[in-house]
Amino acid sequence: MGFLEKFFGGGKKYPPLGAENPAAKKIEAMKSLLEKISSEVSDPMEVVPADDTAFVFIGNPNKNFGMAWVNNGKVQNFKTLADEKGIAQQQLILMHKKLQDAYHRSGDDKRYSMTIGGKSVVVTPSSDLAREVKDIIGNA
């Protein structure tokens, strides 16, 4: 059924994120780098904007996903984090699990849709999720 849902455009539909929403303003400040990410991935994206960072879940956070984030004018991901901090594979696996758990805890948070780089993405303007993701990545 998953294939047919993808093919026929199934899946959850979220209301559009209004330009007046504070999350839209945060995303606008990082739009060019988020457009870069959207042009490089074909999987679904979910953006969690924070004050100075945007975290991007790539793929399906309930199953298999990757992460990218925009911070200090650059795009980072698990690989760049591992290279910069010398993080072992086991630590990355644990971090991945913590991120997945954090995502699950945000299940009741409001979600919206918007277009970034011609791609429809989900936006979750959750300060709790953003803070938790930032802590998990920062403590890696």
C-alpha cells in the first residue's frame, strides 16, 4: 500500500505554514541552505526550525531516516559531525535512536506544509523538539 500512496499522493496533509508564522520567518532566514538540502535529497523532509538552526529529518523518522541541519551558515549531517568530533559508529547509532525517540514524543505537535526549493516539506515548529534535537546533537 505504501507504494500506491506515494504514487497517488497519499499520506498526511497538513495546512500551509502562513508567512506570518514565526517558524516561516526562521526558515526564510536559512532558505538558501534548506533549498540546497531539498535539491540533494529525494526522500521526504521535515523541518524543525529553531532560533539559529533548522533541523531536517530526511526520510521516515518512524523507520529509517537521516538528518541534516543548517547552523552558522553551513549544512551539517551525521557524517560531518562524526568527522569533526571523531564520533564512533556506535555513538551515532545511539544518537540516531535518541533522535527517533525525540521525534516520537513530538507526535502531537502541530505540523504544517510549505514548499522549499520546489519540494513540499513538512514543518514542525516545536520548540521542545528543536531543543531536544539540539541537545542530542550538541552532546554527541
